[in-house]
Amino acid sequence: MTNIKWIFVLYSLGAILSMAFIGIAIALRSFLLIILSIALLCVIMGYGFKAKKKMRDKGLL
């Protein structure tokens, strides 16, 4: 495990932050922030899976 794919580390950190924002939005009882945080999580996770598929198709994983 010496080969770290830093782009995936960034995607996972973004997803973690988005999940934390969901919790903060729930604490603030802001429905709009909850929806925006969930949408952000979906976008980040989608880009991560898309990047993984692209790298797998190129044989880099």
C-alpha cells in the first residue's frame, strides 16, 4: 500500500465534510442546508465513483 491515490483521499475528505455539514444543518434545523449538504454529498460521491471507474478502465488501479 505504498501507492496512495491522493485524488481519492480528497474525494473522501470532501464526502466526510459534507456528512458533517448535514449534522450541523440538522442541529441548526435548517431544511435548506440539509438539502444542499445531501446534494453536495451526492455530487462528491458521484465524481469519486466516476474517477474510480475511469482509472479502472485505463488500468491504473
